[in-house]
Amino acid sequence: MNLILFGPPAAGKGTQAARLVRERGMVQLSTGDMLRAAIASGSELGQKCQAIMARGELIADDIVIALIEDKLKAAEDAGGAIFDGFPRTVAQAEALDAMLAALGEKIDAVVRLKVDDTALLERVSKRYAEQGRPDDNPESFKVRLEAYNRNTAPLLPYYAEQGKLTEIDGMGTIEAVATALDAALA
Ligand code: AMP
């Protein structure tokens, strides 16, 4: 099974993805995590992306598509992927469909976590205080939310037209969101 967890930054996608990995043996493919690992390793890719990410802007489509392509076959062989933070543009969504089709696979479900902006700001300022992620600072977070609304929200109709989109309330506790997510996948 291939699932896209969809929602604005700090909506709780990573937390839910980690749980599905534990419980279902799926593989989490988070382009944000891959990019942070590249930055931490000091690689050429990391150096190229560091400032762009810190500002909260999107990384170029070809870069993130290549990151996913690199890991996709292994994830499919393991039983399926949870895409977390990818795709973020229509071009990425189309590339993902093509890459999956080449492996005889497809996206089975897209679950959108709905969270309001005030709650997001509260979550992200808490995360910034706890973890100090550079792009969680208020200015960068505003840019990330804008990028989400401009580039990523248009993906919702793309998947809704294919009958794959389920929306769940992302405002509850982690357990409540988990229950709603499991019901959406049943
Ligand atoms: P995330 O951890 O998913 O919130 O991603 C953190 C940052 O990494 C984003 O604000 C972007 O700068 C970059 N990034 C992660 N995934 C993508 C993607 N699919 N397309 C473009 N940029 C991305």
C-alpha cells in the first residue's frame, strides 16, 4: 500500500507516519528528513539546500524527485511507502505517479490532516523552543505556510478527482488522530 500523508507543516504528519512504520512495517519517505540528513552530512546537496530550507522556501522539484526515486524501489519491495512532505507540487505528484507506474504500483490513499493556522503556530513555536529547527522560526514558518497554500494545496483537487482523498481532523490528540487515520485506511 502507498499512502500520502498530506497537510501543512507541523500538522503531525511525521508523528503519524512513524507510528504506521512501527505498526504496519511500511517505509516512511520524508523528503524533509532526507534533506536534513544531507545538510547534517555536509554533502554538496546539503550545502546547496541549507539556506533555501532555512528560509522556508521549497527545494527544486528535480532534486526532491531524485531523492524519492532513489528510495522508492526498496520501499515498494518492503511493502509500501508513506510519503510525508512529498509531493508538494503538481509536478512532483505527476512524477510520483510515473515512478510508481514504472514499478507497477500506484498511490492507494491520500489522507489530509486538517489543522487550523492558530494551532499550527502554537505547535511550531513549541517545536522551535524544544528542537531549534531553523525553519521553525516564525518568519520562516510563515514562508512555509505560504508555500503550502500556494504550491501544495492545489494538489488536493488532483487527488480528489481520482477519488483517493480522505480528510480527517488533525486537531485532536495523537491517539485520536491515529484512530481517525486507521479508519480512513481500513
Ligand atoms: P518538512 O520537514 O517536510 O516540513 O520539510 C522541510 C523543508 O524541506 C521544506 O520547508 C522545504 O524547504 C524542504 N522540502 C521538503 N520536502 C520538499 C518537497 N517535497 N519539495 C520541496 N521542498 C521540500
